[in-house]
Amino acid sequence: MTTNDAASREINEADGARRPPEGVKGGRDDRGPLRKVAVRAHRRRDGVVGGLATLTLLSMQVRRSREPDAIGRFVRSLPSIGPALLAPAVVLVLVLGVWMVGDSAAWDLGQRWVRIALILFAVAFLVGAVFQSRTAILAQRAVASSDHAEAAHQLRRWSWGMGVILVLLLVIAWGMVFKPGV
């Protein structure tokens, strides 16, 4: 217990304020430092969603520019953006989110909002792993062979796939906030 926690507890007791039950802080389950790590990781979810939105808008802008050099540079950057930056963050949010649900007495994997989130995450993951990766490979091949029209076409397909993933993640975030079925 930190000095601030002890001081707050003393002030609350002196004022006659009712203390929450052990393990509960401010009406929320607070079981320790690992839980705080999981909560911070879920805040990163917002960063992942924001990053995907930015990436989607950037791909649309590059595609609309119709500049072969800009499309080529963007397409060549895709292997480092997806697998190196976005995938680890998304997997970390999933793992820590499932752990957070398992660690909380208020939530369980059988609740509707958790099942919906896991199903939508699986769909988003499949879109990324199957459709997005294949589209990025086709776009890279088109850039390598200087087929600018095909590169732009594949980039358009990639942008749509990224938009689908973004919508799925926004629905998941909505479900985490409003928890339908609870």
C-alpha cells in the first residue's frame, strides 16, 4: 500500500465515509498491479483503432493521388506496418483482455458481450491474416513489375479490408463499453 492510499483511507475513515469491500476500488474490481497492466493495455486498444483509422485514411489519400511513386512507397511499407507494428499490439490487447475477463468476478467468458467481442475479433483477425496479407502481396508484386494500375487496384482492395477491420474493432469497443446482455 502506498502512502497516498494509506492517507486516503485515514481521511475516509475519519470522515465516516464507507470503504468499499476489500479488492474493490471505486466500485471496480482492483486486484493488483497486473490488473492495472491489463487496463492500460486496453487503453492501447484505442491507440490501435486510431492507428488503423489513420492508416486507412492515408491509404485512401495515397490511392486518390494516382501518383505511382506514392502508391509504390506506401505499398512497400505495408510489410513493416502490419506484421511489425499492428499485429503485436492487437494480440497483446486480446490476450490481456481475456485475462482481464478471467480475473474479474463481475465478468466471465460466457457473457454475451464477451462472446460477441471474441467472435468479431476472430473475424477481424481472419480478414487481416487472409485477405489483407494476400492483397498486400499482390500489390507489392504489381509495384515490382511496374503495373501501376494493378497496384492501385490492390491498394483499393487493401483499404476496403482495413475499413472492415476498423468497423469490427469499433463494434468490439462499443460492446466493451455498453456490455449488451449484462
